[in-house]
Amino acid sequence: MILRIAPYVLIFTIIVSWTAAAEEHQIKSNSEKQALIEKLVVPWNSVNRILFEYEIVDKNFPDQTIHETMALSSQGSLYKSKAKSTTEVPWQADPFRQEYFIDHGVSCSRFPFKRAYVESSLSAGQELSGSTWEDVLLRILPRWPLTQYKIPLLDTVNTSPILIEALNSDECSVLTNSEVINGRDCVLFDSRGIKRSWVAANFGLCLMQEEIQDPGSGRLLQKIVTDRIEEVAPMMWIPTKYRIQTFREGARTNEALVEREIEISILRCRINDSVSDSIFIPVHPAGSIKLDESSGRGIQMTPGGEELLSDVINFMGKYAHLPSKKVPSAHYWIWFLAGIVGGLTVVATRRIASLRKR
């Protein structure tokens, strides 16, 4: 009896599988997709200025934290700050801290500790230089007010790294089926089967998960996992804690193994009037030096700055543990004599070696 019905069970299983696969890959029309996106972004349409302060921890380097701030304005302005903190040095004291400004068509890269900066002109429609387009924040942004400049596309999927622009792309479609991710009902967006984004439909344009696969092998390359979402303004929800995982293929299996994982925590979000215009305008301190990109030479643009040397000495004494008190003069004689003895020893050793060869 079992043998008789086995073929029918097999056929039924295949039909169910095909049906499920067909349902999974059903695509809504482009007009339905646009209507859905327009509905999800309604709360964000009034945003013309936004600021985020966030921290990044690479699981491979848990004793280091990257502290960043990014502010955007629909008037064509941008501010970005990046610094590193360790167990000994807070990010505020990082001597390698960098700042980047765009205001009225002029970009400025500044190194506050050195009091040096570089300026260049930036035309409307020009592509942003540097690593701004690689910023981990762009992947979850439901709105990008800075529309005057272009952002480079992601190589793998040929779409913008900015969430809202990637979803609006012609490469992206909406599947009819929905899924539950981390307890939230999600709409599934698909970009040619290479990139899939799960967006919490009841929480505006809030990304819950994203996967990017290799176009050739289908192997998982990267994944975004949202661990926490918060309402930063009425009806405006964003991931405030999420992870970006990069995968590699196992040596003996096709299983994707996590090669790198970074965790992003958003500490602060400000919108519209709570973002001051002054943050987009670089005000250079006394003694600041403007560097010329072509020649590499610097010109001091403002007088003063004598205290810069004191700042360097204070930093070295506080964080590099250099002696803060004057070393007794007797110590210098000890090192001087030790140097002479060491030098004579080296000379004598070489002389003896040469005599033996003879």
C-alpha cells in the first residue's frame, strides 16, 4: 500500500514546492512598489536636516571604538567627524581625528590636532570623493537630504549604498510575500536576486535585515542584522543597534563563515531645527595652516597657535607616558658614558674579528 501511494506523495511534494517557490518570487508592479515606498517615507519627507552620532566596534579589534558624527542638510551641506578611542585614549583626544565639511560648494578636510586643513571646490552633480559613500550609516538611511552630489554605486549590485535610493532603483522589486524578522512584519525588496532587504512596514522605512550574494555562485557575501530599533521622532523609526557581517567560504564546505563583524550603535539623532547651521561651517583655530593639494606646502592663515606645542607635549605626557618632570642632569651623563662604552665594544669586537681572519 505504501509503495503504491509513494509516487503520488512525491508528485504532491514537488507541486507544493514549485507553488511555494512561485509565490515567493512573485513580483509586485512598479506602480505598487512606488506607492508602497511613498507611503513608508511620508514621516521622513519633512526632514531637511539630520544629524547622527554613532560608534562602531569591529569584533576583531574589541579594544578599539570608532566614534563618528554625520550631519546632512538639504541646502547642500555636510559635516563628518571620525576619531578612534582605545582603553587609554578617548576619542576626543585622538591626534588622528579627521573632520570633513561641505558648505556652499567648498569641501574642507581638517585635522584638528595638527590645525591643518585642505580646501577644494565641489560642483553640483559631482561625485563625493573620499570614503563618505562607504559609511555604514548610509545602509539604513530612510532619507538622504544631500541630493546635490552623487554617491558611488555598490560594485556588487550596481545600486546606491543609501537605503532609500537603493529601494527606488529600477534594479529593485517588491515581492508579494512578507516575512517576520526579529518579531517585525517585513516587506521584502529584491535586487536581481543579488541583494535582498527586509523592511519593517509598520515602522516606516526601517531596515531589519539585508543580504548580498555573489552574482555568480550565489554565496552569501554580506549581511546586515538589526538588533534594536527606536523611534527618534514621531513615526520615524531607525535601527539604533545593528551588525554588518562579511562572510567567506569554508575551506571544506560551501557554508558561509563570518570573517568580519562590526557592530554599530547610534547614540544620538537630531532632526531639522535641532541641527544648528554652525556645524556645517568650519571655524579654524589660531595658527591654522592651509595645505596646498598640488604642492603639499602649507600657509598659515591665522596668527597665533603658539600653544600647539604645549598641546602636543601635554598629550605625550598624559597618554604616551613620557616623563612630565625634568630628568636630573646626572642621568644624561650615565647614558652618555653607556653610549661610549657600547661604541668602543662594537669597534673592539670588529677589530678582533678582522685580526682572526688574518
